[in-house]
Amino acid sequence: MTQINDTAVTETEQDPRTAFAPVGLHEVVLEVADLAAAERFYRETIGLPVITRWTDERKAVWLDLGDGAALGLWPEATGGFAAIHQGRGGSHVHVALRIPQGSLALVRARLEAQGYDVEGFDFADGNRSLYLDDPDGNVVELMDAVVDWAGRPIPSTSGRGS
């Protein structure tokens, strides 16, 4: 038995404070004007492999973000479907992806050689990021992350799956 706020909880019961807490990212979905151009950008420029394509009346492309998460690209008019839960964007909306540690200069050089306007930022915690726009004007952040949001060190990475 475990004590939670003076209440005994058996080992098979969930702690009510964490029973519904998210355990990870599942997906991020972006609305795009040109599905083929968006797919090319995320596949060729960012390096995300395609997982699957929806080819029925609800067109979409899903790309692998790693860690079991996916990026969905949906055309603006995907069969007349309304935004999920009346979705809406904002000026601070962006997608942040971790890149292999120590690769920031190489990634920046590659993106600039391809003609992308890249902005860099160094955070006080040691993390460093690059920012660029995708074909639809969505901001993509590529982060060389050495610590997580809680300040815990992130194990060294050298590429996808490492």
C-alpha cells in the first residue's frame, strides 16, 4: 500500500495525481497549402522519413519524428473536414525538433547552402537552436539540446535511433 494525501492506495491503483499525465508526444499536425511541397521540405531538408500516407478523401502525409512520435501534414482543404476541436494557430506556434548533439554548425551550413534564411539562438542552459520557415511559413526549430526542460542532461546523440 502507498499513502497519497492520507489515503491508502493499493499497488494496482494509479496515483490520481499522475493517472492522466501525458507520457510522451504522439503527434504534431500542421495544415499546409501544398502537400507535396511540405512533404519535400520535411523529408529532404529536415530529413524525416515518411511513415504513411492517407490517400482517401482525407489526404495527409505522416513523417517519423523519432521516439514514437509523428508529424502530420494535412492540406488546408482536406475533403471539407473542419479543424479538430476548432484548432487555431498563433504567432508563437512552432515545431521544435532535436538534432544530433554537436551538429548545429553543420546543419546551419547545409540549410544556408540550400538558400534558407536561418536564425540562431543560444539559450542560457547550453541548448542552442536554429529557426527557419517551412513552405507554409510555419517556424521549424532545430535544437542541439544538452538539457531537458527540467535542466536534466540529455544523453549524447549522434543521429536517429542512437
